[in-house]
Amino acid sequence: MLPRMQRYLAALACVLVGLGASCGRPEPPRIVVWIEVDTLRADSLGCYGNRGTGVGGIEPSPAIDALARDSVRFEQAYSAAPWTIPSLVTQLSGEWPWEHGVQQLMELAPAEKLPLIPAVRDAGWRTAGVMTNFVVPGRLGFARGFERWDESLATGHEGKSALQAVDRLLASADELSKEPGEGLFLFGWLFDPHYRYEEHAEYPFQQGYAGPLSGNEELNDLLARRESLTPEDARFLRARYQGEVRYTDAAIERLIAGLRERGWYDRATIVFVADHGEEILDRGWIGHSVHLHEELVRVPLLVKLPEGERAGAQVREPVSLVDLPATVWDLMGQDAQRRFGHSRSLVPSLRQGTRPERRWIYLHTQFTPIQASALSDAKRGHQWGVIDAETRRKWIVDHKATPPAGQCFDLGKDPGERFNLFLAGPGLEAGMRRLRALVPQPLGTDLPAPQALLPEEPWIAPLPDRSGLGPAFEETR
């Protein structure tokens, strides 16, 4: 009788102490997984409207689409910049690119411009990162705050690394989970959709191309020939790019399977995002960094909350990745008084479905190639942009032009940005006035110049108040 009672009491204690966990097995750690995919266009994913299929019916992104069904999907998420360095620093600092100033390739990022990961570590979380982009190495400051940092796969523009990157991230998680502290923070950068678009024989998205391209051209050589490339050549390049996206999707499938095997998936918070998109002859260019059009700055953003909370919900209003650091910090349950630049938490939109509070979404690129070539001027970018989240109007000013050239688009009616309202004349005077406030000089039209620069425009000095509101939230009437 006594042994039976002892076994009963032991089993009861196991249930009570473990709160439902298996006896003898530690409670799963709190876990945040941040996956950043380099050069990933939102419209390349099924969950963002890509209904195309590959040879034999291959779907473009089944694993990412499955993650989207478990997540809150942001329909209109915008990177602050169309290339890696300023975009990532904005995501880790909450500052706009012209504020943090880290806008050159192979430039050291100051510690004060990368505050998020050190703050995560200081809060007692174990941190691991896997970086596969060679322009974001630890020696330039991007490993700060990570206990485990693996950049051995960041070898250049060639090669396939996404599957290995996921394996290494999970291996680091296994090691750190033995003593997880307050939780595990895992950051993985997947580089594969970046040019060169490598062939994946298992994921063909086109058959029968007989044009002049092999797919192995150097990007500069391809750009030098861009004016002679045909729509068929563009389809070939896009098919190669889509194969890279599908390969990256297979890595996401492996990641999710790994989290499930460890019993972590249901409890995990997962942030899936891209640093920028890609132009593939949409407007005659190949690559990124130069322009601020939708294919370059609109990116996927999925946030999976623990235990299926709000799975499948959507946030339709435009949001900016400048708000990621405050959002991630909030999702970790950390002190809401900790500020990251202008970053404002999107958690109310995630959890309650409330409208995001940010109205003005800024875009900026100031890119200068570090290697001189015949294409140096064409590859140089200097543009300002702003999106009004209420009206869905988008303004871009190109400072490479003399005088600066303006563009205005109605994204609600013209998401492909094919009709430049700036050319429509004085019927849009109010919109033009705001556009012209993006440059300190007239744009060469007959419209009167504004009497004063609008207070939310980027070169107005930020308010001394660092509450996070700042001039971008000032209303102009």
C-alpha cells in the first residue's frame, strides 16, 4: 500500500510543480526568434499575394505562408532605407537613417547606434546570432550584445547558406538553453535572395528560356547591359530570384520544424522581416539602394505571438520598421520606459488590433559605391521620401537631379506607382506643398513655394523631448 501511495504522491507533485509540464523535464524557455531575410520583396510571397507557381506547381513560399497563418501579418510594412546597413541600424536603434548616420559600406557602427541587443543581454536573456551577409560583420560592431555570433557563412554573393544558417542558430539555441536565464533571443540573417540569383534545380520557376543570360553574370556587367534586356530576360531573372526565395522558404520550414521538435514553437515569439526589397527590371534597374519605390521599401513583416494569439490577423495600415526595437522590447515584457530613438511599440496593434499611431513614415537613401566604376554615378542614390499613413499618399524627392525632382503617388489607387501625380498640375496643390517641403528649394513648378518648412520634415531639428513622439508626430493643419 505504501509504495503505491508514494508513487501517487510523486506523480501529483510532478504535476503541481511542473504546472502541467512533463515530470523531470524543465519548463521550456521564453524564446524570441528574429529572422531577417536579405533582399526579400513582399510580393514574392504567397501570403502577400503571389499566386504564381513554378514548374510542376511549386508554390512560391509554403512554409512562410504557414507561418503567416500563425502570425499577425502587416500588409504595408516599410523599411526606412532600400539597402542593408541603414535599414538594419534603424531596426536596432529606432532612429531614422539620416539621424544614426550609418550609411556607408564597411563603416563602423558606433555602440550607441546599436542599443537593442546589448539591452536584451543586460535584461538577462541569452543571445545568439547567425549572420550570412558579409557587409554586416562583427568587427564593424554588429556582434555587440550577442554571446554567440557566427558569421562563418558570410562569404560573399555566391553560395547557398540559409539551411546551414538555421542549423547553426538552432545549435546555439540548444547550447544556451541549458541555462536560459530570462529567455533565449535568437537572431538569424538569411542572405540567399540577394544577387547573384543562384539556380536551385529542385525549385525551377521557368522552363524554356533561350535568351542571352546564363544567370552567372556579374551584377555590374548585367547593369551595363540593362537597356538591351528584354521582358523575357526579366522573366528569367525573376524566376531565378523566386527560386532563391523558395530555397529560403525551405530554411524557414526547417527552423519551424526544429522549434517544434524542441517543444518551443507554440511558446515562441517569432519576428519575420526583410531589410529591403529588390528591383528586377521593374523600372529598368537591377538591385537596390538607389530608389525608394515599393518593390524596394515595402517588405514582409510577420509577428507570431505565443500560443496562437491573434493568429491570422492583419494590420492593414502602413507601419515602419523604425518601430521594431520598441515592439520587440515590449513583446519581451521589458520596461516600457526604455526608449529606442523614435521607436513606438506596435504591440497594441498586434494584440488589440488598434490602429498604429505613426502617421508619417519616412524613407531615405544616401548610397555611394565604395569601388569606382563606369556605373558609379548610376549606382549612387540620394532620395528622401515620406508616406502619409492616413491618405496613403507617398512623396519622393530625388536629389541626384538638378534641381531635385519630385514624385507623388496615391498608393491606395496606384500601388505599382505608375502615375506620378506631381505631373498632374495645380489640382494637387496641397500635396505638392508637402512634397516640396522635402527639399529646401523649389522643384521648378509654377506652384508657390511653401511659406515655411513643415514641422514633420526630416531636416527640422528633433525636439529635445525623447519621448518617442518627436517631430514626426506633429500635426500640420
